[in-house]
Amino acid sequence: MSAALLLFTGKGGVGKTTLAAATAARLAESGRKALVVSTDPAHSLGDAFGVRLGAVPTEVDPDGLTGLHAAQVDPRALVDDAWTELRGHLRTVLAGAGVDELDAEELTALPGVEELLALGEVRRLAAGGPWEVVVVDCGPTAETLRLLALPEAFAGYLERLFPTHRRVVRGLLAGAAGSGAVDRWDATADALSRLAERLDALRGMLTSDDTAVRLVLTPERVVAAETRRTVAALALQGVRVSGLVANRLVPAVGADESGAAATWLRTRRAEQDAVLADLADLGGVRAVEHRAAEPVGVPALLEVARGLYGDEDPVGGPGGSGALTAVERDGDEYVLRLALAVGESDVDLARVGDELAVTLDGRRRLVPLPPLLKRCLVTGAELDDCGLAVRFRPDPELWMR
């Protein structure tokens, strides 16, 4: 992937679409070729620019701001174009394995296919266009977390149904259908291999150092609590967060202003500032004041972006990668560190074979253990300033194997 990828998400109604559009406009104003693409089924990106958008990237302001393109992904069309053939292959495999035709039809109607194809379309656009930065207007937080987890979930589903090694798949399928169907099974195995490769590419894109999520929130206690959980959930998936944007701060009121309206604004702003102070441990929080007029169109969006970023690079943010784990030596033990901003989240750990099952606020991920730790026993776990620390001790019996 050649372009940097910046994904905007947040609780529904916080203004993520407007800020994604404003960020892309600011990038174009600075001389970079930028594409902003929406995967949100609400399709409000075109409304933010005040233009009609489709699935093909189009220049938003050709007579003024050059280098700014926008598109809205059409998941339904992607399903019609890309999923139909593969679904046929999956039906063939399941039927050949003895699954009833009706059951095979139901099993291939997988939830999340539209979202997965939309993510694949984002990757295609990022890799195939002249863009230096691709800004993605994602759906609300819950949908985005599910979207970002889909490549790994689908890959696990595919691996369990159809082993990686093509000869194993070919042998199983040929044995089920007879040697005369080998060519047909070969075509199916090839299709499944291509799907596995695309899933690996999507996972690589999401955990790349060139990919980051920008979380948008309004400074309210309920929204801030969801934002904190989202940061932890993204870390669990190995996706980097490059900062938070607090939208719709009420304007600051001078100390010499009086009256009921000034008192209300002063009280509300103090509450909002307190919420943002509580989020300070998550990194830098940019702020955008509430405006009297709704920002629609490129000029208004640029005004928002200038207030948001000033002279800073819109793509800039906390560095580092989204790497989830790191192993350290501590005396006779090893420590597996999980970089999770746990806070008050509910955490559960369990070892499942050569994987560590981590459940955070109901979201579970199987984290493969490094080879060194596969021959060790878990001796304990603790929370520290860096996240979770799981301790392992070498098992003599396993080391002798």
C-alpha cells in the first residue's frame, strides 16, 4: 500500500464525517493528493461537500482546490460483482463435503461480507491511485470495530473449514467427489487461496505503521467512556490510534461577561474541559469549537480544518506501531506485555493451546504466543502503566520435546 491511511470513527452523531472531509480538504490545500472515501452506509460524505458522490473517485472542487477527490463505497454493488463467484465456490465445497444444498446456501450467506468487501475496496483505492493520503469516513464505533476485526475473523473461519495447504484441500475435495472432479476442485482451491491472500493483505493494511485511526468524540461523559473502551479494543486488534478529536466545544466566555447565557456557557465549557482532562492519559486531544453555521462545502470545511490543525500536519499523531505484544526477560521468567489501555475495562485471560485468549469488555481475541513462550507455563498476570503483563516460566518437560 503506497498511501497513508487515516480512518475516522466515533459514536454516531459526533461529526466524524465532517472532520474526515475537513481533514482531506486541508491535506489537499497543503499540496498533497488526498482521497476521502466513505464506508458508512449513511452516505453523508457527499452532503458534507455539498456535491453528489459515487463509487468512482471524483474531484470535489476542480475550479478551486485541486488534488481533493472523494468517493462513497457501494457495498451492495461489490457483493454483486465480487462475492457471487466465490460464494458459488463455497457452495460447491460444502455440497461436495456432504452438506445439504439448502444448508450450503445458508452457510455462504455470511454476515459481514458487505463490510469486508468495502474494506477491500478501500485497500484497492489506496494502492491503485495517485493519492498520498486516503482518509476514510467509517461508520459509527461499534460497526467500525466489527469492520476492523472482520479480516482476522474471516481468515480464522476459512482456515478451519479449508486448510492452508492446497494439496490437503485438493485431496479432501477430490476424495469427496471422485477423481473426475479434480479440475473443478482445483478452481475452487485457487479461489479460496486468493481469498486467504486478500484477507492477509487486509490484516497487514490495518496493522501497518502507515495506518491509524482518529477517534472523534463530543466532550460528554458517556461518549468519553465509549471512546476509552474503543482505544482499548483497537489496541487489542493491533490497530494504531493517532489521536482524539473533541468536536463541538462550546465557545469560551470572557470573565467580564455576565447574564444567564454567559453563565450557562461557562458552566457547560467547564464540564467539557473536565471530560477532556480525564482523557489526557490517552494522548493528545485536538478540539473543535461548536460553530453557529453548519460547515458544508469546501470553504467551510477548510475553515474547520485550520482551526483544528493550525500549522500541524493533519496526518501527524503519536508515533509507534500498533504492535500488541512484546516479550521481556525478568530473572528466570519471561514477561509478555500486552499494550492495552485497560483502565476500568473488564479483562479476562486464558491460555488455549499455543494462544492467549484475551477478552476485553466482551471483545475476545486469540493472540498467538511467540515460539519462545509456547514451551512455558503461565504463572500470573498483572496490570501496570504499560498495560497487561503476563508472566511465563519455562516448563522442563516441554523444553525437552
